[in-house]
Amino acid sequence: MKINSHCGPIDTYCREHRMIIFRRTQSEFGTERPDAPRSAGFTLVELMISVFMLAIIVTTLFGAYRAVFSNAGALEQFRTDFEMARNCLERITIDLTGIHVMLPPQYRPSNSDSTADPYAVVGDQVAEGRENFSRLKFASVSHVPSRRDFPQGVAEIVYQVKNDARNGFVLKRSDRLFRDESLDSDRNDPALCFHVRGFKLTYYDDAGREFDAWDSESDACKHATPSAVGIRLEIGDSENAQVYQTRVHLPVAREPLK
């Protein structure tokens, strides 16, 4: 009997049917091979790039955090110094606009201390430690009473810088009524500014000329009082010092005597 090597339709159908059953069996039991490899996670290069980017972000945020909080202290100190300087310049301006000057014919030049003008305007330079600061003495009606009875009158006002062990150089204001017996005695005058690095006063005559010192009882000033006073105040430390300036025009001034 002769055997035909070619498969007939029945044999082909049987082979395809067996292949379909085999594939279904692999699919149900999870033994089927994937057609393409699937990614199960990140590669080492991807992880290294992610860590590098995270490090950059954290470093940037930490630097910004430190900068904000370090500047916060400096800004608070600047605000404190600004308020202190503003109040100080405002107090000096009030005192100078309330200046009391003796005018002719009541005023007469005198060569003796007993008859000297008690309301003289005297500005000079005083050495305090290793620094030189301006000092100013004048009379003003802008007296600030320190007692409950609120006495009023013309007071001697003195601005000068003193060296303080805790706060460095401080600007102090002396305010004493002329009728007080303790006018020349020492007392604890209040401080207007702390950490003073510079206090310079400039005096202007009626022609606008500048002078570093003034004495209304001297012949050099022709027994006149200044027409304006310039104030330059510098406070702060060596790294963050701030300069504040103003000029006060006096409401009354004694003209030079011939």
C-alpha cells in the first residue's frame, strides 16, 4: 500500500487546532513568552540623573532659606536704626526751631563771664575716646519736663556724644531750666541714639557760608547767631553704618553787630 506524504485538509486542520489549544494553555498558565521585552523599573543612569537634580534643588532651596533668615535680622536692625535716627533728628529739629535768642537792644556784648549772654549759641568739637564729635549748647523753649508739675520756661539744651561701655558711643541730650539751681551739676541725661559712629554739625551764617564751630559771644562770629544748622548723624556698625542728614533753618537769628 502506498502512503501519500502530502497532508490533506484534515491533517492541516488538526495541526492548526492543536496549535490553538497549545497557545490557550500557555496563556491560562502564564507560560506565554512576550513578543517584546517589557521595562520593569529605572535604569542606573536614570537614577543617577534624578539624584543629581534633587541635590541641585535641595541646595538651591537651602541657600535661599539661609539668605532670607540672615537678611531678616539685618532688615530688623536697619528698621530699628532708622526709627532711632528719625526720632533723634526730629527732636533736634524741634529744639532748634524753639531756639531762644537775646536780640538788641537787650543784648550787649560783654567781655566778662558774669555778664555773658546766658542764651549764647556755642558749637565746638569734643574728643571722646579716639573720635571727635560735635557738641552744641543753646537755649530753647522746647523744654521736655521730667517732673509731674510740668514746669515751663527757657531751658539750656546740650547735645553731646558720650562713650558708653555697653552701647559704644551714644548721643545724649541735656535739658535744664535756667531757673534750676542744679544747672551746672552732672546728672544722668537721656540717650537719643546708640552705636553712634559720627555726629557732625555745620553752622551757616546769613550769607550761607559754612563753619565747623560757632560761638555767638565771640568777635569771630561778630556776636551773631547762625541762620541754619546742618546735622549729619551716622549710626550702626562698621559693616552696616547708615548716614542721616538734615538742615534746620532757625526761625530767629541775631544779625552780626558792627
